[in-house]
Amino acid sequence: MRSRETERLKWRSRRGLLELDILLGRFWAACGEELDEAETQGLARLLAMPDNDLLDLVMGRRECPDPELRPLLQRLKAA
């Protein structure tokens, strides 16, 4: 059963940019059920970013300044 936090993050994954909607939808379909606590917290931090900043990170146009978020970004990119 999903936690409330996971459901809330899934709802927050609905973005204003179609590219992010598609990417995050694929991520949830592939990995959403297996997120651990650290990844859940990391995803919350990523989803707090403005759409364009998040898209730049996911598309590799900007390097992530936080090394703790890099593995999660790799999972997003792979989705």
C-alpha cells in the first residue's frame, strides 16, 4: 500500500511542462513503488523546483549541485 507521502509526491509530479509530465509519468510507472525514504525525500526536493530548472537537470543541460540527488536524477533520466 502506498503511503500518503508517496501519493502526495505523485500528485505533485503533475507539471506545467509536457516533457516533465511524460518523464515523471514513466518514472512512476517504472520505479514509483520501490522508492525508499531517502529517494522519497530527494524527489520531494526535486519537485519543489520550478519546472524549467527541473527540466534542465533531467535533460543534462545543468549539472545537479547536490550530489545526494544525482542518483535519483539518473533514475529519472533512465525512465
